[in-house]
Amino acid sequence: ATGAVMAGLVYQFARILYSQQASSELQMTRLIGRSAEVSVAIPSNGVGQVSVSLAGERTEHVARSKDGRAVARGTEVVITALRGDSVVVEVRT
């Protein structure tokens, strides 16, 4: 009887944890069109890093420039697309 009660408690706890999960893919799509700042310079045809605020939280993402040009640290950019686990950015004009 004790085992059945404990199993029920563990099941309820697992259900609560499962319901709290969020899809990171869904969150990533919300980045498109957002302004960001280059925190690690993006070399020509290479990858760097951008910092973006979303829902009051600041996150860092691996980034590539849309046209393959180098982008200096501190430059204001716009996220235009997602490519795998990185974002594609272009310099804000």
C-alpha cells in the first residue's frame, strides 16, 4: 500500500514537471526581427555572438552575418533568420 501511494506521488510530481517544459524552437522563432548587439565580433564568412533581450531576459546566441561581411563588436544588428543553432543578422540601417 505504501508503494502505491509513493508511486502516485512521484507520478503527480512528474506530471507537474512535464507541464512546465517549454520548446526552445518556439522561443527561437520569436527572435526573428529583433534588434541585437554584437557581443563577439563576427569575422568575414565566420561566426560571432550577439546579445538580445526578449521578455525581459538577455540571451546570447551564435551569429552569422547575412551577407558574409565582418561585423564589429558593439554594432547594432537585426536578426533576420535562423540557421541551425545560430541566428543570421544584418547591420541595422
